[in-house]
Amino acid sequence: MSRKEKDVLGEIDIPDNVLYGINTKRAMDNFQISGLKADSDHIASMAQIKRSAAIANFQGKKLDEEKKDAIVKACDVIIGGKYHDQFMIDVYQAGAGTSFNMNANEVIANAALLEIGEKPGKYEIIHPNDHVNMSQSTNDIYPTMIRVTAAKKAIKLQKELGVFIKNLKEKGNELRHVVKPGRTHLQDAAPVTLGLEFLAYAYAMENDLEELEWATEKIMELNAGGTAVGTGINTSPNFRENFIKEISEVTNLNFQKSSNLMGIMQSMTDFSRLMNAAANLALDVTKMANDIRLLYSGPGAGIHEINIPAVQQGSSIMPGKVNPSIAEAMNMICHSTLGAQQAVNFSAQAGQLELNVMMPHIDFELCRSLDIMASGLKMFREKLISGITGNEEVCKEHLSRSFGSAALLNPVLGYDTVAVIVREAITTGRSIKELALKTGKITEKQFDEAMRKGVPG
């Protein structure tokens, strides 16, 4: 069985057992691209927005109580997880997110009709545009949906990053006693400890967390109330104030109204700021993952100064091989996030006049990156970082053969004399200590003291 729905382009048969309508069906036919659709966070955020708008419109005396209650109940059901399969729009869709907003309007209208005992499609009672979309436009509601969803995902990433930093500090203190050669230019450098390396990673991540928190604050300003071009046409009295109060309560987040609705509609740099913060985190994390892969290299023909947990077999042909699979996966996540940064920046600058129609693409790349970085950090922490141990005997052996410690003699012998000693040691195979003592400019006691002072505490 089906029902007929009509728009200015004509009529379409819609199956009776679905809650979407004619606008959704046209978009489904038009945009068969990726097979990727809005996730549950986006759907719940849109339902929270439509719920808040209905209450604000009732308070502004534009929407009657029966319709308001039906819309609120329908939204609550969707927020709880029902009807998510009715949100059918591909993430690559019509500009500005019109298709997704219309999909949400239709599903919520029909769900509201069911709540009052009516059949889907009875739009003369509850209409997708006239009632569910009252005081709204795609142009202000879709970016509001991105902001609400991105805020949720960014806060999740911040929490995971905070736990990750704590884990790095714990690992740093655990491995602080493991002395090893430092390396610059992949060549021997002054001694460090494994612990100090991990504490340095934690420092970088703390800076990244601070940037994420700052960028998330900008996302908390919302577009709602601007309608078509940011001037607020067709809104009910006090809509902005009432909406902000309701959306903050239903999400338990401290959203604010924008001081310039035209400005926030045109400019997408709040999203690029958050994307850039995620990308800077990806830069630091991928550097760390690269370091771990390098420090684990071997075991017989590499550095192998750390041991990592074995999570799976590493080769289909070489038995016993254990790869740094978790670090490799983390690298790929970071590379994807860095690519998304470039994609978001392209779309953020692509607006014209009063609107940026590339918002669905910005939304997809930003929110996907926040998700995979949060999931990746959890994986990285639980399956790799927590299980790292120092390969202390290898570290000692490397330190005994490292020329980096020769720099500790500079204050006593001078740079030029030490350079000659290092060159001779490389050429002859004789030890740094033997050649330093041979100069007669340093005693064995002075040599040993210089080496001890150079080992990090």
C-alpha cells in the first residue's frame, strides 16, 4: 500500500510503512553516492533541535499546544533511538543540507501524526514545513545541527584525550629510569630516558587538548533564529531566547545565541578552527606513533628499545612476526584526519554572499574526524601504550656504543677536541673514554662524573 504526496514538481507514491515523504524520496533518487547516512548523533541532535523549536514556538504563541505536544513526543521517541532507519539522505547531498532538514521535518511530522492516532501523510493536521519547521530555515537549522553534534563529539574527544594524557604521564614515570641514547637526525645524541620521551608526548597532547577546548567554545554559539539569511524573518516572538534555553536543557550543554546571525551563517571558520585543532592533535599523535614503530623496530635488526603487546600475527608468510599494528592503524586515522582538514578548509571558503552551501561536506569531514580520533586514541591507549615496557638491556647496550654522550665532555675538553675524539673513535673502534683520557686533559674521575651528570634524573 502507498500514499500519494504532492509538491510543486508533481506527485510521488510513498509506501505507507515509511515515515519519510516526497522531499526525502526525491533526494534518495538524486543522491545515490556513498551509501553513508547521518549517524545517530546527528539524528538525535536534529530531533533535539526540532523539539526545542516546537516549545519555543508554543511559548511564542505561534504553535498550538496539541501540535507542540505531538512534535515533542515524536522527537523524544527519535532521541531515544526509534525511527533512525527513516533518515535516508546520503552525506553527499543538496547544498546547505536542505535534503536532510526536509527528511527530518517529514519523519517528525509523520511520527507526530502517529502519536495522535493519525496516519502518515495527513499534513493538513501536522505539516513538515508549516509546523515542524516553524520559525526555521535549513540555512540556520542545519548549521545549528552541525554545531550541536560537533560539540558532543568534540567533548567526547576531549575526555578521551584527557585519559590518554594521564596514561602517557603514568608510562613516562614508569619508564623514567630506563636510560638510552637520544637521537637527532636519526644519529646518536645526548642521553635521555624512555620516560622523558613519553612525558614529552604528554606535554604536546596537553597543548592539543587546550586548543580543542578553546575551539569547542566557539562551536557553542548557535545559528537558530536567523532563518533564511540571518535576519530572522518569520520567527515567533522571543524565539531565539526560548530556543537556546530549551536546547541547552535537552542536551545538558551550555549553548549561547550568536551576537551576529548573518555573520555566523556566512562564516564557516568556527568549524575550521575545530577541524584544525583535531588536525594538530593528529600531527602530534602520528609523530608519536611513528616514534613507537621506530623504537620497536627489529627485533634482531632494528632499534628495539621498547616491547609492545602482541595483538595479532604480523605475517602470512613469516611465522612469529609481530607488527606494530595498533600504531599503524593510528597513523592511518591521523592521515585521514589531516586530509579532512584540507577538505574542510576548501569548503569553508566556498561560500557566496549570505550562505555557504558546502555545509554537509564540512559536517561529514569534521564530525567523522572527531569520531575516529576519539576511537583511535582509546584503541592506542588500551591496546598499545598501556602495555609498553622498556627493553632495558638493549637500551644499555645502545648507550654503551653511542657517541652522543661525547657531547657531555664539551665543557671540559672543548668542542673541537671532542670532535677529534669522536672521529677517531669512529675510525678506530676505540672507546670515547679511552681516547678522552689519552688527551691528558681529563681524569677518569672527571670523565665518570661528566657522564653521570649527563644522564637525566
